[in-house]
Amino acid sequence: MKRANLVRALLALAVVAVSVYLTVTTSPRLGLDLRGGTQIVLETRDSPTTQADREATDRTLEVLRRRVDALGVAEPNITRSGDNRIIVELPGLQDPREAADVLGRTAQLTFHPVLGIAGAEEQREQQEQEREEGEKPQDEERVLPDGSGQRLRLGPAELTGDGVEDAEAAFDQQTGGGWYVTVDLRGRGKDAWAELTGQAACSPAGDPKRRVAIVLDDEIISSPQVDPSVACDVGITGGSTQITGGFTQEEAEELALLIDGGALPVPVEIIEQRTVGPTLGEEAIEASAWAAVIGTALTALFIIVVYRLLGALATVALTCYGLISYAALIALGATLTLPGLAGFVLAIGMAVDANVLVFERAREEYAARRGRSERRLRIAVTEGFRNAFSAIADSNVTTLLAAGLLFFFASGPVRGFGVTLSIGVLASMISALVVTRVLVEFAASRRAVREHPGVTGVSREGRVREWLARRRPDLMRHARRWLAVSAAAVVLAGSGIAARGLDFGVEFTGGRLIEYSTARPVDPEEARSALADAGFPRAVVQSSGGDDISVRVDELSNAEAAEVAETVEELGGETEKVRDELIGPSLGDELRRNALIALGIALAAQMLYLAVRFRWTFGAAAVVAMAHDVLILVGVFAWLGKPIDGVFLAALLTVIGYSVNDSVVVFDRVRELWGANRKTPFPAVANTAIVQTVPRTVNTGMGALFILVALAVLGGDSLTDFALALLIGITVGTWSSMFTATPVAIELEARSSAPPPRPAASRSRAAAASRSGRDRGGRHGDSGAQV
């Protein structure tokens, strides 16, 4: 035992030391929602000659990297996501039009034969067809104006930017002919260029058909004549060509930059765009920091009052938890986002839960034993950690399932929340099972503590448990009444969904959402009317709290966004854009579909896990309670008119984790008591389990309550809805674990023929606790509560 304690102490010391080193020496990587800037997600598309696979996307990324460097943004970040998406992060860039213009100009570069001058009738037909069909396919004829405004008929593309190796501006010093552009070709591009110029060379000088059109983003950037020295059907060979035309140095360099930087192997489309003002990020960090400090301080004070010396040691362990989880974020290179910051603060409450479970089990062990207080205290502490392990492990695994689903199915900041929550869960287990255990067992071995066990907070059962011992409630006597109450709550919430509908955020519907901070308050109805007059009749205008106002439109270009800003500024005076989000319709459909998949898999995966770890009846009951919590939370948000967005999804999956967490704690106790008392009727065992876990539920709920109230009050508008969702979810989840999951398990067990679980060695203390309860309170069936 001493050797095991020494190993745990050394492990705890090593983990804390490494965490302190990383915290002091390394800065975290902040997401754009915390440091301000623009994030653009591009999706590559197939071209007539190239498939938008992983290789083509990687080549596209390198071209975009050179173009982004021209913006002069400090520390830009460009990464591939999946096979055909590219994420561009531009810290400090507040004007998405500038970034979109640069990235838009890097659409696929193509080279076309000129078929002639377009007549008026052809121009009209072209315009009508483009209006009906959208963008003209590159494998068909098209009409585009050249630099002088003359409209040219272009044949299908013979060569794409994939065939361009390099382009460079140079000055002809030998002949003094001025500036020109050298274009180097590669691979199939050499033969395609020779064939294209060879066909053009067959037309006489001055004929438009002797020209070759270089098109970038539906714009002819150059249409040079093929030199008279080039032979018909032979063309320009050798893999290199020159474009001349009396360029100035600036014109030649710009053309070379467009050809070189625009040589994308495949086209790209902007499917998501987010812009966050720097002040919003600073306010979010400050607000979350204050929420963490105040919420943690109140939580620490609460557990010290309840558990005295052990509570103080748990507070030290919570500080270590903060260091460990923060250092893990840094070590993994994870990006800390606004929801991730909230997840970091929220996980503090989960770390408290593990400590509370241990301390409550230690109280039970102390009460169930007799003998000298010295040995009694040390055994109670050791058994408390051992008996609480299964509940801690099972509850944290279910939360990790929800966090993992967030990582795989969500995107952007919500995905960061999943990473932060996962790290927080793992860090909380290390904090409670290693750091806290080392500190508590060290304290329990001190003579002064053994001689005065009252200072530990373990020698007394606690006020809640003492009150329950006096009242001896039989909560499961009328289990079906509790189910009726839960069903009524679900119906009421469901009526809100049916009557008011769900206000899906821009993430799930697609469109653009822009939030402004104005010098004076703006009435949403007045703004809605003004925007309708300005040509935006479908704009949804909402007050975001204080002097902030948000505008959401299905489709809104950057030029139209400028008009919206001008309209808002006329009403509210000096206006600052604090947030700008654009989600393409295809991405919105994908995110909505992934959200439903995530919820479905969460239900199935957690039911499967609980069925394996416990019994199928327990797993089914926990999932019913989970569905109960989800429906009520969604229904409350429908009644309140709150948005169903990515942050709500993060809160919803967290509530699922909390709901199953509570159910796991109850069913873990049911399994333990039933295995030790196999002849006792299941309703009596279930009632005893609920009563025995109430102190843990109350104390854990209070710890989470302090954190969430601090987030709701101090976290700012961005975190208020998040904290509200969790407050509702945890309250409903606490109810459902006792008065929905357990009554459902009672109904299912009444119809099941499976025998009770077999007793295990780890459940020996439950039998002792049960016998102790019978000595003080009679038979199990009398009151159901053995405390």
C-alpha cells in the first residue's frame, strides 16, 4: 500500500510539474473568435480536366498560400480539412471583402481559343442563358469582354492553370521593347499550348481568331495575338512563351501575379465565412476569466464548508486540475475558442463531481464501520476512492462520448468545445483519482488528523443525509406518478416546438448573420423597415442586448453587406461590426444533418455502453431520461424564442453527458445494493439507491450551479444562452435521473426475467451499509431509505 501511495505521489508531482512548466513557458493558440479576424472555408470543385481530390486540394492550398501572403496578414493559417476543404484564418483582418476578393481572384485559370467577335444577338442569348442556368460551364462556348470592352466569343478551355509552372515579369533590355511576361508550362500544358497557338496561327494577322484569351474568374485578363513568326498547326513549342503588348512595369507584374497566383488546378467556392471584431474577443476572454475566478471561488468555498479539511484539499486539487487541463491544451496545440473557453470553465464543475462522489462514499464507509478512529478514518478514505471509481469512470466515459461526437460532427468553434471538454474530463479524473487521493491519504495518515477526525468532514454524515435518515422517504412508492409528471413536462415542451417552431441559427439554415455595435440603441422594427426599403425585405433583425443588433439574410454579398451597414449606421450612429458569419446553403444542410446524426449516435452509443456495463433495462431507462431532457430543453428554447445554433448544440450534447452521468451514479448504486441484497424487491433497492445518492446530487449540483450562474451573469451575450441551456438541462437532468430513469427501470425490471446482479467483492461495503441501515431503520421495504 505504501509503495502504491508513493507511486501515485510521484506521478502527481510529475504531472503538476510538467503542467506548470508548459503554462509558464508557452502561450495558448487562440481562435479567431477570441483574438479577432476572419476565417474563410473554401471548397474545391471538379473542373472539366481535374477532379477535386485530396491531391488537387493540396496543390490548391499552396497556390492560395502565396496569394494570402500578398495580404500582409500576420501569422495567417491555411489548412486542409477533409479531402476538398481549405480553412483560411486571417487574424486581425476585419474586412472580409478584401480577403474574398483575393481568394476569389484565385479561381481556376483557363486558356481559350477566340472564335470571333460576338454580335448583339449572341450577346443577348448569352446573357439570357446565364440568367437561367447560372455560371456558364467551361466546356461550352462563352462570351466575355476583353480589356477594351469588346466582347469575344470564346471556345472551350484548352488549357487550365494546372499546366502553368511559373509566370514572371521581365524587361527586354536587348531590344528595348519594354516589359513582357514569361510563362513557363509543365506536363500536358506544353502540348496543349502548342496546339492552341498552332490553331490560332492559321488565321491571318489582325483576325480576332489569331488571339488566345487568358481567363481568370470569368474575366479576360489578357488576349494576345499569336506572333506572325509562329507556324500554322505547329504553334509555340518548348514549354515557354512570352506575352508582350506595351505593358508598364506595374501591368506586367500584375499580369504575372494573376497567372502565377491564379493557377489553381481546380475552382474554389466560399462556403463559410466568419469575422469577429477584436473587442468582442477581448471582452469574451475577460468575462470568461471573471466567471472562472468567481465561480471557482464560490465552488471552493462551498465544498470547504461541506467537507472541511477534505474540501480544502480538493480545492488544491482543483487548482491542479486547472493547470493540467490548460497545459494539455497547449501541449496538443489545440485552438482555444469561445465555446471551448466555456467548456474549460464548465469542466471545473465536473471535477467537483468526482471529488464529491469520493467524499460521500468515504462518509458511508466511516458510518458503517466501528473501532478506533485512527484505523477507521484511513480505511474509510481508501474504500471511498475504491468504491467511487466505477461511478466516476462510467459517468466520464459517457461524457467523453458526447464530446467525441462534437469533435467529429461539428465544425468551427463548437468543435473546439468538444476538444476542450474532452481534455477537461480526463484532467478531472487525474485530479480526483490521483492528486486528491495523494493529498487526502497523506492527511489521513497524520496523527493530529486521526485524533480529530471531525476536521476531515468524513466523520459526520452531513446535514442532507441526516435529514433523509430522519424523514426516511419512500420516493418510489408511487413511481408511475413521477412518470406522469415527466410525460406532462415533455408534452408541454413539445407544444412549444409545435406552436412556435424552432429558430434555427445561420449554421443550420445557411445565409449570413452580421452583428453590429451602435452608438445608440436601434429599434429592431425600425431597422427591419429601413432594410426592407433598402432592398432587403427578408432580413431578420434582432436585438443582441445593449446597443448590439444583428441582421440575418438568406443571401448577402459583400457589396450588399456594406449597404446593410450603411442603413444600420443611419439609424444607430457610429457603427462597429463585431461579428460576421456566412454559411453556404450546402454547408448548412450538412451541419443540420450532422447534428441529427450526432444526437442519434449519442443515444445509441450511450445506451449500448450502459447495457454492457449494467443491464439493458438500465441502459434503456437512461436513454429514455436523456430523450426526456433533450425534448424539454429544446422545447423551452422554442417557447423563449432562443436560437438553435452551434453553441446550443454544444450545450445540448453536454446536457446529454450530464444526464447520463447522473443516471450512471444512481444505477451504479442500484447495482451495488442489489448485488448485496438479491432477495430485496427491486423498487425498494432503487429507492434506497436514490436516497443514498441525493447528497452527492445536491452537492454536485450546487458546484455546477455556481459556475453556470457566473457564466450566465458575467460571460456576456455570447455565453448567456449557453449557460442558460446548461442550467435548464442540469436541473431537468437531476430530476430525470431520479424520477424518470429510475421509475422506467422499475417498470422494465417488472417485465424482465433476468436475475439480480451477482455480488462482487467491491460491493461488500454496500452490504455493511445496508445492514447498518436496517439496524437503524428497520427493513428495506419499510421506508426504502437505508442511511
